[in-house]
Amino acid sequence: MEHVRLGRSGLQVSRLCLGTMTFGLQSDEATGFAIMDRAAEGGVDFFDTSDAYPLGGDLSTRGRTEEIIGRWLAGKRDRFIIATKCFVPMGPAPMDGGNSRKHIMSAVEGSLRRLGTDYIDLYQLHGYDRNTPIDETLGALDDLVHSGKIRYIGCSNFYTYQLVRAIGRSQTLRLARFDSVQPRYNLLFRQIEREMLPFCEEDGVGVISYNPIAGGLLSGKHSRSAAPPEGSRFTLGNAGPMYQDRYWHEREFETVEAVRKLADQAGVPLVTLSVAWVLANKAITAPIIGASRPEQLDDSLAAAGYALDPDLKGRLDDLTYEYRLGDAPR
């Protein structure tokens, strides 16, 4: 497994990152352990999570994924790069969510406790908080970096202007700046190519993109003639409607079929081709791959060693160009 720098930092991370948001709801603890074992065997030492996970849960389940990871990490913490996030409410009170100093400080302590560690390698904002001045948020993160509780900082689900403004303020105030951003990116969602990826490449911001197989649609296992299967990302708790709105459309199914034909012609699994296409963008640091069962990881892991032919990449680019032109993301 190749390792690369996270943005302009000195931190080396595996070229693929394991996403863990299935642990604790779609996948029980034993399955989560098996998934992490499979990823580690494949050379992945970069794991991404959030205090809000598992995906599709509610207040009663939040933090469960971090707890599972913490138990798996016991005795081998120093061998893995752990990224987690805060922003999503962890309780019923207004102070229990967002990016205020109060919430960030309490959220970090909660994540450290659940993960069974005294430091977090990469701490990310899971969303943009319009109710908190960005200077307050950056100041809190800077204090945590200087305390040693977190080593690097990043953000997720920011628009480009929000990312640019945050980095500008951190430079002006001489505070720790974002080393990474975590946006959605795949063959069916390419809007970040227009502004975010060029900015990140030019300014040295690492890109840990999620949804490389579009929530499973680019696995090719779903049928437009059938309802979303129970237990899939498209029916999972409060996340199901969001994923259906993102991808469960006639146009997307038609594109998946066209991509599948190219994969068959190339003699490569559809998942491997889809992840390899993301990896082929030089602005991408590490796509986040995930699974609800360990064997589902194999085709994604294979993408790290698959050399995408430039002609095939060009055909994929042309085939999915319309997904680069959308307005606001679904």
C-alpha cells in the first residue's frame, strides 16, 4: 500500500482510508473487527470515524462506532492514524452540537474516552456552523493542537468558499490551519472538480473524499426495477432518504450500466474501477472506502494496485461529465 502526505503536513497516510460509519448498526462489533482486520491486512492504516456514527442512528447510538474502534485498537494504537469529527448534536441541548468552543472541547474529551486514547491524529469539523464565528472555532482547535490532544485538523462537508475563508482566517490569526477536507466525490458526483479540488491542489490541502462508490450504487448490485433493499445504505434509518435523494434516480442507474460495460470490457470489477477513477485524480489524497462485511472490501482494496489506463479514464470522464456541471449538491 502506497503512503502519501496529508496535504502539506508531514503526516504520511495510506492511499486508501477505511470508513467506519457502518460499525454499530449495519455491522455488529464482531463484523466491525473483521472489517478493520481485513483493511489492516491490506495495508490500510488510516481510519476515519465520527462521534456521530453509526450512520442512520439517533442520539442513543451516537458514539458507538468510536467505542468499537477503541476496543479494536487496544494494544496497537501507535500503528494507526485515527481521524474523527465533531459537529452533529450528541445530546438534546443547543450546546450539544455545532462548532462552538464549548462543544468542541467537550466533544474531544468524549472521543478520546470512547477511542481509548490520549490523542487524535486528525480532528475534523463534520459540518459548517453558521451560528459560531469561524475565529472561535479555529481558536479552539489551535488550543487543542498545542495541548497535544489533537495533532492535525480538517473539515468535512464545507463548501469551497467556507474552506477558503477558514484557511484565510487561520493564516491571518496565525492559528493551526486545516490540513485536509472531506468532500463527497465519485463518478456520479463531480462538482468539486470545478473549484474545491483546484484550490486544494494549489494550496496544499489534503482531500479525503467519501462515497467513492456512491453509497453502493456503483457496485452494480442494485436494480432500478426493485425498491432499495432493506439493510442497505438506501434504507438505513434517517440516512436512507438522504442516500436515495443523492443517487436513486433513473439517470444515475443508466450511468452505472454504462460504466459497468466499460468495466467488463476492461476485465475489472466495477467497484475497483470506480475507486481507481477517484484515485487517478492527483488532488485526491485518500478515498474513504467502507463495507458492512469484510469481503466487500476486497474490490476497493484492489484499486490501490490497479493502473487505470489513460484512455479508459478519458472515456469515464466523458461519460460522466454531466455530473461535473450540477449546481448545489444533493
